[in-house]
Amino acid sequence: MYSCISHRCVFLRRSAASGDFTNFRTLLLFSTAIGENPLPQTHFMVDYLVERCGFSRENAINASTSLTRLKSPENPDSVIGFLKKSDFEDTHIKKLISSFPRILASNVEKTLKPKFIFFQELGLSGASFADVVAKCPAFLHCSMDNHIRPKIDFLRTLLQNDDDVIRVIKRGRRLCRCNLHEIIMPNIEILRRYGASDSQISSCLVLHTQMFGLNPDFLEDVAGRVEKLGFKRGSPMFFCATYVLSSLSKATIEAKVKMLKSFGWSEEDVFSALLKAPLFLAVSERKFRALMRFFLDELGCEPSELRSRPVLFMFSLEKRLLPRHEVLKFLKSKGLLEEGVNLLSVAQMSESLFLKKFVLSPATAMHLGEPGAVLPQRRRRTGSPQRCPEFAQDRRRRCAEQFLRSARKRSNKKKKKKISSAMGNRRSVMTGAVRLLLCMRPAPLQASEM
């Protein structure tokens, strides 16, 4: 050992004396290394994911770490080919591989096909199944016999309707990953202890799917708080409130209460509104502010009217409130609106009842053939509209058009089942209503209202 060191020191002194500084620097920097470590070779799947699936280099490297056992692209090619034959788009495939790279190492015949066939028999296939799997790949990497089949069979028994089972699968990203015996069934037992019937549990499962994937201890705590708030066990409002409070954090609830107070609401007002319509608390702050501007500034409503009707804040401004407001304005301008009828009183009406009472009524039909009720032409892809220029900028007109056009389509589907002359007259009435409403031109919304 000493001999080796002395020889190296002698060599260094000789190198320095002879001016051979290159060898000196080389030995100084690498004298302790046995040899250069070769750079790690990039796994072939990195290039495969970049070229075949459109991954970035960084994402491909991260995804390839779980695919190191693959020795050739044969199996990944087989998996991607199978997915494309099953109506998966490139976006579905990329999203699926990003969240579950190991699918590229799956056996198509033994692992993937049986699962696809199982869900196809359930009624879920093609693009719909692609959407589900891309969002929740757990259905493909979980065991068929130990996880997927028992869970789906349980849902079928509980819901007794495959369409509802499919709805639950589409909505329950958390539900598809959680354990049936440790999470789902204990949560159902908690709701039963709080008075839920089988039909209520089925309804909650379809409407509030994510609630059944919560930690059972957390759900038990929320249900207890809901009962202390004054909701009656077993009532529909009880389970609705349980869902709302379980989906909102404490900070979110406090922020919404603070926002409501900025509009003059007291804590008693918030509490009263929560008891009447628990889902009201789930409305986003942005939507609430937009609706408050509409009700207060446009309609001139009293704040007390809004506080007593919290359900109004759960309706869509674009799809429900604005179109109905335009219909009522038109009827009022023709003297066809009864005294005391306003948007607040008709907002909760079903669409079919609203159409029957305010659009398809005989009194309204008398005014549908007025001259000047011409349907304006649509805006071209380039350039300005040929007629009615202000129509393109009028947000309300587009809302009313969309509302009545969709209503007319649904009405026409029902008419096909009953052939009569009266049905044909109704179609012309609806068409006339659309034409008249499109020709009304109220002042456009200001930028602050958008």
C-alpha cells in the first residue's frame, strides 16, 4: 500500500517538474475513481411513449419506470391496438397510460378482454367506457373476481337497474377505487342508522355517489352534525345536507358565509336558507354573485325575497332564468301576463308546465302570427351578420333561442307518438313563439354583468 502511494507521489513530482500539467490535472481529478461510470441507457419505452403516444420526454421517463420489465414493443402495440379497436381515442389512451402505465404490460387476452366483455354486457362500452376508464383506470388494474365483479353485483342488487349502475360508475371515481366491505357497505349501514330506507339509499347512491366513498368515521361525524343542525332523520333534506357538508371543507363553508354576509345576510338567514335548500350552500361564489346582480339590479327584487327563496340560486342563469325572463317580458308587453306573475313565481315551474302555461296557451297563440316576426339569419363564420346585426351581441336572445329550441325538440318527440291535427297546430305555435322571441331586442348586458 505504502509502495503504491510513494510511486504515485514520485510520478506526480516528475510530471510537475517536466511541465506535464495535463497528466497532473487528470490524476488530481480522477485518482480516486476506479473507472468512468457509463451513462445509464434510456429504456426503449421512453422513445416509444414519445413517438407513439405523444408524451413529453419528461412524462415518458416517469411513466417508463414501471415498464422496465418490457423487452420489446410487442405487448404495448397489442394493448394499444386493442384499445383502439374498442373505440378508445388517442386522448383516452394517453390519459389512461399517464395514470396507469402498467396497462402496456397487461395481457390482452387474459386480463383486458374479460373486463371489457363484462362491462359490455352491463351496457357500458365504446366511447362511454373509454371516458370512464380514462378517468378511473382502477377498473382495469383491479382484480376481476376479488374487486370488480363483487362490487358491480352488489350495486346491481341494491339499485335493481343497470342504467343506474352505469350512472354510478360514471360518477363515482372515488367509489371505483374503494373497498366494498371496508368503505361502501359501512357507509350504507351508517345511513340506515340515520333512518334511510332502501329507496333513499338507492337515490343517494345515484345522485350523491361520491358520499359513499368517504371514510366511514368521517361520514358518521358529518351525519351527527347534520342532525344537530335540526334536520330530521330519514328526511330527504337530511341526506342532501349530509352530502353538501361532507363535500365542503370548513374553510370553504366559512368563506361562503362571509360572502353571504357581504350581501346583508345574517347567520340566521344563512341557517334558514340551509334548512330550506341544503344544496344552496354548494353554489359557487361566482355564480352567486352573478345571480345577485341579476335579481337585484335587473329585476329589482327585494333582498328579503331572495333570502326566503334560496332555491333560486340553484338555477342556471343562462339556461333557465334569462330565457324565462324574456318570455315574461314579451307577454307583459302584449298585455298577456296575469297580475302578480313574475320570474320568482315561475322559476321553480317544470319546463313542460311553463311552456304549457306561457308559450302554448291559446291567448299567446293569437299573437304568434304578427308581421315582422321574421327569424334573423345566423352569423356567418367570417364577416358580420346579414340581418339583425345586434342579434350576435345580444346574450339574452341566444339564451331564449336555445331554451325554446330545445323545448320544441322535446315537444316534437312527444308529438310523434300521437298523430292529430291539434299536434300540428302546436308545432306551428312553438315555431311562431321562437320567431317572435328572436325579434325582441332588449338592451344588451353590460360587461360587468357578463
